Amino acid sequence: MREIRFMDTTLRDGHQCLWATRMTTAMMLPIAEKLDRAGFEVIDFMSGVQFDVAIRHLKENPWERIRLMRERVTRTPLQANLRSKSVLSFDILPDDINALWIERLVANGIRSVRAFDALNDMDNIVDSLRLARKLGARAVGAVVFSESPVHTDDMYVAKTTELIARAEVDAIMLKDASGLLTLDRVRTLVPALKEVCGTIPLEVHSHALTGLAPLLYLEAARLGADQLHTCIAPLANGAAQPAVQTVARNLRAEGYAVNLDDALIGDISMHFHAVARQEGMPLGAPAEYDAFHYQHQIPGGMLSNMRAQLEQAGLGYKLQEVLAECARVRAELGWPVMVTPFSQLVGTQAVLNVVQGERYRTVPDEVKKYALGYYGKLLAPVDPDVLDRIVGGGSPKIALAPPPREAGVPGLRRRYPHATDEERLLRYMYAGSQVDDMLAAGPTRTEYSFEKPLVRLVRELVRRRDYRHMHLESGEIRIDVSSTH
């Protein structure tokens, strides 16, 4: 029977979806060598979000994280993800900044580069993929899935054909970042893409937001998909990818060859269970089917943030109205895919329309830039009446045509003559003291220490209040704990 290969997404999308990207380098390194030997085709590792959280919140150097992992992962390619020509930004950046970013990713140990554009505008990713391949990295081109009148199978076939012809990719990825794929759509889209791909591997990436992803993966494999993206439980399911343990078991039950080391995967799973327990992190759990998700298409994390922000403003009762407005705004803007950055763009405009009581009275700069083509070619035109409101209500500082982008690297090197290109790129992205604060934190921690069981027990006893007195003896140790409640 045919072999199905796997990409592991635990160290990238898994903790991004379930732990708010708060996995530190020290949490990763103890299992790096086991992950390298577990049989995965690729280890998905870095994206703009990982860079951003490492710098802003963890005070870790993300470039150092890549180097530390590459020292331990010598067999399996580490993958980095590129969103359009934006690197870590919302805006499209100069071509030379994007090129330098890719060069430094590869120089620091990245061996696979995946690029996607939420508009499916291939002009925004072809050059990046060609450069990655020229530098010796594996180049993966993604088409971003959505449900709308313009996101048809024919459109995806045309975009995939263009990507293969222009970028000479090593693989094509069907990227379902919002977990919107259904069985019916898999049964038409996967065979159509597989026919276009020919001998080029087809990867399928989805999220388990509606509980369907494990079944969708099985059906995709039946229809010719070559590689599936999974996480290792407990960093699987929910908003993340399905658990590799479950998907592999299902495929083997149908006779497919799955060349993964279950024992090593079990060890990795135990490690992250222990980390989650010590850090108080949530465990991924299978989601129940949610039909409403297909209507609003708002990513799970954004939906929870939107609900919280409305409640803080005393407007929680307007959530359903805002969700309905999201669907309306999306249609008027030409059906952008509801992933970063366009899900935030649509959501912000919808909230403003509802809260202010007048649609498009206030227009964020990003909405005007989107409508005027600053981020790339739109799949469908913006509603003409809405476009007039956006142009009239948006900032007059935004020109009606995108200005040419000037080269950024020469000025960056003049401004920071003694810095490395890696540091220069970070300073280009972050204003203020954020890079200085990260560097001042010192070298990245490489060792993760688990509390001894006795310490963990005492910590839990202090936290809980459902007892009056606890007496514990172990050898020469004696502990008495009393609750005052």
C-alpha cells in the first residue's frame, strides 16, 4: 500500500494555536533529537509569529533558536514560513529586505521554505520560492483555502498551475488555516490539485476546529494526498492540527504505510504533557462539530479576542451582530480569505460599523490599502459603493496607487554598521527598545528543569483549598499543611 508521509507542526502551529506561541526554546531542545529520528518528512518550525513572540514576550533571540535546533536536528529539514512579502509586517516590504530575510533563514539552518499569500496572488511569493530553491532549500508553494463564490476548484487549479510553472516548487500545499474544508470539498478539490501536481507532492494542512480534520485527512490520503500536517498530542486538536497518533493509527488500519517511530513520538508526548502540567498550559482536546464556524469563518483565537473586547466595552450583546457584519464586509471587500492579516482587517471594520452605527464612517488605513491593491491583486473587485466610502472615509495620506518600494538594505547597513544582518533585520521590524531588551536578556536558556514530585505536590496543595489539614512523611521529610478556608 502507498506510503503517507507526515510533517510535524508541534513546534510551530501546535503551540501557536494552543499555548499562544509561548513555548520556549528550552522546552523544545530536550526532545529535538527524538523528533529528528521519529520519521517526519519535515519539522515545521518558524514563522513571523514565532519571531514576534520570542522577541516581545519571551525575550529570546529567534535566530539563536534556529541555530540551537539545527545543532540537534541533523536529518530532518527545519521549515520556515513566509507570508507574502511581509516578513513580520502587515505591509508589503522592499524586495531586498525579503531576499535578505530568506538568505539569513537558510544560513542559520532552515532547509525548507514555505510561502503563501492570503490573496493567492502568486506575484507575492514566486520570487521568494525561487530564491529559497536557489539557496538550496526545499521550496513549498501554498494555495490558501477558503469558501466563497470566488474560491472555486477551478480557481485553485489555475493558481496551482501558475505556481508550478513560475516557481518550480518542490511541493504544493493546500493550506486550510481556518479549518473550513469539508468532506464534499476534499472529494472534488484534492483530486483536481493532484492531477495538476503530477509527480510533485501534495501536502494537506488543516485545523481541527470543527472536529472533522482527522476524517478529512483520511479521505485526502485516499484521494492521493502525499503528506499530512499533524501535531503530537497533547499539542494537537482543537485549534491546532489533528494528533499524529490518531491519524497514523487510522491510516495503518486502512493499510497505508506509515514510517513513524511510535515509541519516540510517545516519549515526546510525555515530555509535553509534563511541560503543560508544570507551566499550567492547556492540553489539546478534540472539538465538537461546529456548523456556525462555516458561516462566520472567524479564526478561533480572533473570535475569543473579539468577544472579550466587546464585553470589556459593555457591548458583549452585539457579538452576533458583529459576526453577521463580518460576513457582509467580507463579501463587499471581494471575499478575502479569513486568515492573518485579512481576518483582522474584516473584523475591525465590522466592529467599527456596528459600534458607530454608520457603516464605513471610520476606515482603518489597512482597509483602504487593501481596497486600493497595496497588498496584491484581489480575486474579486470591491463593491463600487463601498469603495467610494472607503476612499472618501480613509486617510488622505494614503495614495490612490501604491507607491514604489525603495530598497531597504543599504540604509539599514549604514544605520547599524556593526550589527549582523540578523540583528539589522530585527531592528528594521521593531521600533523602540524591543530588540535591545531581548538582547539584554542574555543567551537563550537551553535547559528545562522539571520540579521534583514533592515540590510539585506542595505547590498544588498551596494552590488548592478543598482540604483542612494535610500531613506528609517521606523518609526524614515531614510536611504539615493546613488550610485557613
